[in-house]
Amino acid sequence: MINLIGTHECKADAKGRLMFPSAYKKQLAAVLQEGFVVKRAVFQPCLELYPMKEWNLQMGKVGKLNRFKKKNNDFIRKFTAGVKLVEMDASGRILIPKDLIVFANIKKQVVMSSSINIIEIWDKDLYEKVLDDSAEDFPDLAEEVMGNTEFDELS
């Protein structure tokens, strides 16, 4: 699994192209040629950019779901809605499709933020608002999610 690090600001041009941050290029050098999948996030109004290797791992898990269960079929349909393949061009940019730009309400200022093995793509104002709105709740969330776990169990 890839473990990405960093949060970077960039600009979207009128066509929806984003300059891919050089720090991510270095971290993903071994897999850049394979391309990426970009999709709507499940819980937030942002996009998720998966290196193809990570997308294939995720699809391996999703592909094991029993499609004869309605809720599984509904999940698969919604999880993969709007999924698009993207590649980096010769100038180091990726083109975000217009429908996904609209979904994430991306204007011009963009934040690309690592989220373990994927990159979240946010409109900068929305990203700052989500961080500000959750700042007070974060200590409680951290305790709830990580406080009752023995770290030896995680390894």
C-alpha cells in the first residue's frame, strides 16, 4: 500500500486542469505511468484520486461483494458513480472532468491532501471550512477512534 504525505495548494484552470504537485510526483514515481482514477468522495463534497494500483486493490475488495444482495449492488453503483480515468499530461497536469468539478464545487483555488493511500481534491474554501468546523470535535473524535484501541492490535 502507498502511504502518501502532504497537503498542497494549486489552481484549477478554466478547463479543469490541475498541476500535479512535485512532492506527489516523487512519492508516486513508480506508478505515475499507470494513471489514476478520480471519483466522488463518499462522505464529503470532494474528489478522491486513486493511483491505479490502489484503485485495483479497492476494486478487489468491492468485487467480492455478493451482487445478489440489493444493498451491495446499490453500494457498488453509488461508489463507482462518476468514476473516471485520468492521466498526467506532458506538462504534469491532470484533467478533472467537468461533472466532477461541479460535484466538488471546485472554483479556482484547490487543495490536494493526502489521505493515506489516496489524494483528496477539494475546493480550498470548502476544505478550510471542513477543517474549521471539525476543529473543536477532533479531540473527542481522536479519543473515540483511537483511544480504545491497543496499538499492538493494529500491527
